[in-house]
Amino acid sequence: MKKALMIFLGALTVLSLTIACSGSKYSAEECAPIVDEMLTNLTAGQKPEDAASIATMKATLVPVLQKECMSGKFDLTCLKSAKSIPAIQACKK
């Protein structure tokens, strides 16, 4: 459970440090399914107790991840297929 929490806090930190100040490049409608799929990919293979803690944090993570997606600093196709924190970091343009 601690590992899952640390993974998502790490992702949240990395993505929050890259917020663009110049407005949105993508719409919320474009980013919502990508963020959902990204969270699904990150939780795949987690222990059931870790998956439960991730589900609890999802309400907090989704708005932040969606804002990062909308910033335009990430390749959306890459984000959609990212399965780990390093993979998400590699998606930065």
C-alpha cells in the first residue's frame, strides 16, 4: 500500500512541476479518457490492497493529471500507453 501511495505521489509531484502557465493546449474532453486509461495502466498488476488505495486517491489525482494533460507539455498518445512513472516522464515533449 505504501508503494502504491509513493508511486502516485511521485507521479503527482512530477506532473505538478510541469504545469504550463500559458493556458490549455488540449481540452478536458480530449484529456479525460487519456487520464482514465493512464490510471488504469498504472494500477494494472498492483496488489488488491494497493489498487484499493489508488482508487481512494483517484478523486484527488484525476483533476491534477487532467490539468497536466491539458498543458500541452506531454504527447497524448504516449501518455495513453504509459505504464509506469518513468514512462510518463518520457512522454514530456
